[in-house]
Amino acid sequence: MVPAHSGGKAKSTPILYRNGSVYSAADPFATAMLVDGDTVAWVGSEYAATSIADSSMEVIDLDGALITPGFVDSHVHLTETGIALSSVALADVRSLAELLETVERVAGATTGMIIGFGWDESSWPERRYPSAAELDAASGHRAVYLVRADLHSAVVSGTFAASLRLQDEDGWDDGFVVREAHEVARRASRDLTMDQRSTFQDAAFAHAASRGIVAVAEMAAPHISPVEDLRLAIGLDGGHDPLRRPEVLPYWGQVVSSREEALEVAAQFDGRLLGLAGDLNVDGSIGSHSAALREGYSDAVGSMGTLFLDAAQVSDHLAAATSAGLQAGFHVIGDRGLDTVIAGLQLAEERVGLDKLQTAGHRLEHVEMTDDHAVAALLRYGITCSMQPGFDQAWGQPEGMYSQRLGERADGMNRIGTLIAAGVPVTLGSDSPVVPMDPWAAVRGCIQLGREQERISARAGFIAHTRAGWRAARAADPMLGQLAPGTPASYAVWQVDELMVQTPDNRVQSWSTDPRAGTPLLPALDSGVDPVCLRTVHRGTELYNAPSFG
């Protein structure tokens, strides 16, 4: 179960929001909401708000703003997000030449190691990454570590590589590093003090709160960060003000083979760990040619990616976590990777029984390549899929990275609509810093997926990014992610352009104000004006407030 969010008492003065809109299934056309401490006390009409307002309340005029349940980002990396926010930004670099010019410019203006984030050569005219020698020349032989957008590979200067003897590691290719070589380089670039980690995490928390996010699933793993990093994130070793940050739903991606080992690993987190899941890699990423495929990559002859675990290891891990009462889960992207997970589930069923697997709440991260057989298997075993619509927005265009790497197979990517229609639970996240923490962009991505048959409504996407996130983490309170009398006061206030009901099918009327529909309205996500977060509150405690609000 999700641990209770640590912190002090919520503000005691009741707050009455009025003259706006409230996203509430209890009253789809509510315009006002009363919050008393850490609980929503009432939602209703402006007329009713006038009758209940009194001097004991703080009254806030929403001036047309919208209140929604706060978002849950179901896959993040807090320290990496903080580092990315302060690193050399490379996401908008449009060529190899521009990347090298950026490195040269930064080298002329700074000292020390050059760390950058977010490049993606699949959109460059050169369609290749820089060599170690090119980075040496651009940087003046400085240590350079530039991580790719998917976090699964990087490019490094020859100077940095020589200091770590990366040429001797598996995964070295003239400055491009993946697998072991990348892990060595990443660790060296992330040699941080606890104070530094705390600073980076605080930046990530503040960024999330300013996007209306009230909880994040931190997908930590030994190959990403040490145990101390996750302990810090969940408040076990100080460093964070628990009253001013989103709640952390903690996962640790370490493979185990027995119940005793699972409990021993979990004990490092003082009973706070939700699962041995998250970025426990069965395979890598499509962008780095390391996702495990049944057939080779279209643009890398002979390469079928990398399997980091086999079916027996998957089975051992599932059985051990199930027996220990923990969620299990894996990072899996390629179809051969998913085949391996399903084979492991079948083996685990023979060991612990189908009913225990179904009720354990196991989850998979990303799940980008699924066929109908896989969908049926995920449903059978009660697996939740944590997915990222931002991936499709970034790489799913007709000439985008998916098409380059996979050819015609790109048409079967990110089957969000199929999974939901089949009854497989789906929750949404960003994998920040892979794509930005931007929940409304994720919801928009759901209604604009490249394959029309996979598109879902804005409401379905919104639920997947709010209530479903709590359910995926097995939250003890079933009312989290909703706004109704008696629910936790976890919400965000948004400045919006207009509200409507949005469907993924342009043949169907995409808006409605008919009260008989009984559907709460959401921001128009195709107007060119995105919602702006004005306030974020979790369990009655303010996490963020825009200077202009309240």
C-alpha cells in the first residue's frame, strides 16, 4: 500500500473556491468547492456557495479557473530530472554540427565537466552521433558526458573515456556508450554528495508541483542511483521539507531470486518500498538500439537489441516479490522483451498460482510493442501497464525514430486504446527527464496518437493520469484522484482557455455542454493555449502557488 504522506497538519481555515469549474463526477457542472483541512467538504453550484459562505472561511474567487484532481506521474527519475534541468539542454539541437557548436560554446564559458541531456540523432540530417575525437576537439579535451534523450546511451569525449578506460567495457563504440560502458560513464558523471542530490531532487519536486502533480512514482534502480538516493527522496535521510513536495511512490528495480532476498532488499527502505519494480530492465530502448526485438532493427543490420534478464530470472523475481507481498515489475519495450516477461509470468504461475499473481498488483513500464497475444496475457495476469504518450509524440511521426528503427512495425507501437479496451489497467507518466513532466501534453497525446485506433478520449487519458496512478500503486484510500465530499484534498487549480468534452474521433461531436451527458468538462487541448497551473495542493497542504493567484 502507498505509505501515508508525511507532514504536519493541513491549514485549519476552510477554503471556499467559487466562480469557476470543478472536475467532479459527483457534480459534473460544479462551480465551487469547499476544502476543510485535508478533506474536500463540499462541491456544488455558485448559488449554493453563496448560501454556505461565512466569515470562518477563506473565500477565493476562481475567476473562471478550473479545479481538477492532482496528477500522478507514474514514472519519474527525480535526481536525473533535477540534473537535466541544470544541464546543457540538447533536446532542441537539430544537427550534429549544432551539437558540436553547443559544446564548443559551453566549453568557452565554463570550467569542469560538461554534462548535457536530450540529444536525438534520429532527427538530424547527418543521422549519426559525434565521435570521441569530435567531442575532444569541440571541448578542448574536457571531460564531456552527453546523455541521449532516452537515458539508455550517451556520447563521451575521448578524455573522459580514457580516464575511465571505457574502451575496455562492453558497449563502447568510438565515443558512443551503451550497456556496461554507459553504466560506468553514468556513475562517474553522477558522483554526487547527498547535499547535491537533495538540491537536484528539490528542483524536480518544485517542477512537478508547478505542473499540478501531487505524486510521483520514483523508479529508482542500482544502475541509476545508489540506495541512499531513494532513501533521500522518500524522506528517510532528511533533506526535503515534506510539507512542500509531491508524495513519492517508491520503487526499487533490483532483481531478486527468493522471498528472503526480497525482504532483505526492501528492509533498506524502512517499510516504505512499494515494490521491486520500475526500471528493472528486461531490455533497453529503441532509440539506443537496445530494446530486444523478435526481428532486427531496420537501420542496424544484425542488431536485435539486448536482453538483460531471461524468463527464469523474471519468474524468480515475480515469485519472490509475490511471496514477500511486494509489487514486482520490469522495464520492457521490445516485443522479444515482452515475450520474455510473459514466459516468466507463465513459469511463476506454476510456482505461486494464478490467483496470487493476479492480486499482487504487478506492473510493467513502457510496454511499447504489444500484439494481441501479449494483451491477452497481460489481462490474464492482472498486469498494470505504465505508459508514456509523450514517447509517441516525440518519435511516432511518419518519418520519426520509430519508423527509422522499426519500419512497418512502427504501426503497432503504444497500443494504449487496445489495452484499455481489453480491460488492462493503464496509467500514465513521463519517464522524466526522457520527456518533460507535462500532464496535459500527455492527455493530449492520448487523443492524438499516430494510430487512430489507439486513441482514447481526453477523459480516459485524464483518469489514467490521476486516479489510475493511485490504483497502480495500490493506494489504501480508493477515493484518491477524485473530488467529491469526503475525498482527500489533493487538487490543482488551472487557468484555462475553454472547457469541453473531447473524443479521439473527429467524426463524433467533440464538445458538449448538455447536463444530461453527466460528463465533467476538461480544458480544450487543441486551442493552442495550454492550461497554466495556479495552485497545487496535496492532502490539504499547498505545494505550489503562482504569484498571481490567491
